Amino acid sequence: MTKANVYSHAAFDPHTAFHIQQKFTVSFDYPVIFTRDAFSPDNQGLAKLIDNLDEQPKILPVIDSEVDKCHPLLTEQIESYFDSIDIEVLPYIVIDGGEACKNDPQLTDTIYAAVEEHAIDRHSYILVIGGGAVVDAVGYAAATAHRGIRLIRMPSTVLGQNDAGVGVKNAINYHKRKNYLGTFVPPHAVVNDFSLLQTLSVRDKRAGIAEAIKVALIKDSHFFDELYQQRNALALFENSAMENMIIKGAKWHLNHIATNGDPFEYGSARPLDFGHWSAHKLEELSNSDLRHGEAVAIGIAMDSIYSHKAGHLAEQDMRKILDLLIELGFDLQHPALAKLNVEQALNEFKEHLGGRLCITLLSELGTGFEVNTIDSQMMCESIAYLTDYIT
């Protein structure tokens, strides 16, 4: 039989659908370490994370400019630490911190250029040390270079250690849209070094507490009560209270990612985004003057008031939330709030979610639930209530 006859006998019927259903499961796991003085010669926690010494990996440190300024001996400590375990430390990169770095299109090019110049492969490491925005942006570059270079995150802010730095998301902003370009790629490891927090400004120490309050409100009433009871110690940033808040906040964020059934957010429900639909827009309207955590605190206040006005949350619980935020020192009356267009912010958040609005509200302290519609007029009334409550 000729080749032509083979083809004619095996002719494909255009009316018959041929279907292959591909299915496989990938398991992810990574350690989140809480420590002090990670680069001390006596601290082997970081060294143990490098599990492929036989492959002679390289490590590229990328450092937040504020961290570099506040810790002038850090780069020497990094080089000495990795030299002791025979890992090549590449010339470190310093980038500006804060939300501005996520708006800078040159940041990813800088990382990509270093990866190319130093022949960094998928068996080597990028070590990012910085605030949540820096960790986010460098994580995006690491996830997209070579389709993924091993990333070790070392968050240097409270918000980074209890929220942004421990999860699986990486992103940069695009055309003034927050987190418009991003990936879901877990890190190789996270190292939360409490000693990095000592040089933070008061605003940065406070801002991260908002994310712990958020997760307590939607997940754990006992944790919220603990935060409320420790509000004076937290307002003074006492080490024991702060470290307890960071560890428990991180545990709840990690628990949600592992157990909610949607770690890469294919669905529309985002309970961890409680208070965030407005926070994202407020950051933009403030031209990044608002820290993310500060904007989240305002968003928590708004949605807690709305939850009460809609008949879900008891007034005493709403007041307890507002009082906690105020006593911790959060400014819930930033000028950006007066510029907020509720309808526009909700529509942009709906697009961010994938086309279906899903907002988390509170039924009681420690219990969140999702709704698919928001009464814009009632939300505006909630903003007005917040202003009156503070004044």
C-alpha cells in the first residue's frame, strides 16, 4: 500500500470531534522561617535552604534602597555568609522601594539584564530583601526570567512578613493599574528576619498591622480579640506583641492559601481582599502617598460600617473595629477618600476579579461572607459615617 493510500484510509472525519482531557496535579511546598540576624555566622537557617550545592548555584541579591541605607553593613554580611558555604554571590542590585518600584518598567529589565549577564539559570537563586512592593516586583521578574528562577524572599516590613511576602502572588503595575501584570508562583522560601524591622518608620510599622486585623476579622475572632487586648502594646510597637501579630497573621494567610481550594484565584471569591476594593483605588488616588496597609485600614473601616448598615454586623462590633484602628494610630480621613468614585472603584475591582463582583463583608467578628452587589449609595453613606465618627 502506498503512502497516499494510507492517508486516504485514515482520512479525518471533520464532523467527529477528537478530545484529549489533560489532567495533572502539582504539589507546592516552601518553608517560612521566623528568625533574627539571618546573616549571622551562627544562624544556619538560610544556608539550609540552599539544597543544591552540588550544582554550584549562584545567588543574586536585590535590595530595597531603604534597607540598604538603614543597614550599611548588610551587603558585607551577605557576601561573608554565602562565601562561608561556597556560594558565588553576584554583584548586588539596589532598587528604590515603595509602590513606585512597581510602576517603574525599568525594574524588570534591570533584573533580566543581570540574569543574562551573569548566566543565572533555573538552579540559581535571586534573594530579594525589601518591603512588600519590592518583593512583589522582583518576584515577578524572577518568575518570568527563564520561566522561573528560584526566589528567596526576605521581607523587611511588617506587611511583607505577615502578608505580602509569604504568599504565592507576584506583580507589577501597568498604566496606573495596580497589579495588572503578575504571576502565581510560590517562592523557594521565605525568611522573616525580625531584626530588619527595627529601623522601620512608625508609619511602616503601623501599616502592616492592618493586614493582621483584616485576616482576624474574616477568619478568627479570638485573634481579633487578642489584637484588641494588645492594642496599647501594638501602638507602641513592642517586640513581643508585634512578633506574635506577625506570626499569627502569616499563619492565617498561609492556611487560607493551602486550604481554600483556590490558591491561584481562578474563581471570583477573594476573602483575603477584605477592604481592598477601595484600598487599591485610594493608593492610586493618593499618588502612592498612602502605604498599602494604611489604605487597607480605611477600606476595612468602610466595609465594616457598610456591613453594619446592611444589617449584617452588630453596632458594637463595628465600633470595636473602628476604635482599634483609631487607637493604633491609623488616619482614616486621608484626602484621597474625598476623591473616591465608588462605582468606578467597584467596576475596576470587578475587572480585577475576572468580570464578576465579589466583595467580602462581615457577619460578626471573625466571620466573613461574600456578596455580589454593593449599594453604592449606602457605601457613600458609610464613608460619611466614618468621617463623622472620627470627628
